[in-house]
Amino acid sequence: MALEMRPACERCSADLPMDGEAFICSYECSFCRNCAIELHRRCPNCAGELNVRPRRDVPPSAA
């Protein structure tokens, strides 16, 4: 099962590129670095820990 790579922060709508930094909880709620810090790395939806999301390489044809 693959992670859902959501394209935007759920709190501020900032872009979250596949090869950029983002934070997720175990339910795949996604946040930018600034929001994760402001939330003390706790998901406001489930109270789970926000961890750095793994990055995916952007295929050359998509660049």
C-alpha cells in the first residue's frame, strides 16, 4: 500500500511537492514544515505524531 502524497498542506494550503519536505501522521494527514512546527508536531485531526514524509523522485517527464 502506497502513501497518498497529498499536494497541499491541510492547514495553510501551501504546496507540498513530491520531492519536497512535508509532515504526515499515521492517517496521512499532510502539513508543511511551518504548520507542523506551529502544531508542535501533533496532528490536529487525530492527535497523532507528525513525522517527515518520505520523498518521491519526480519523474523527468513530469518536471
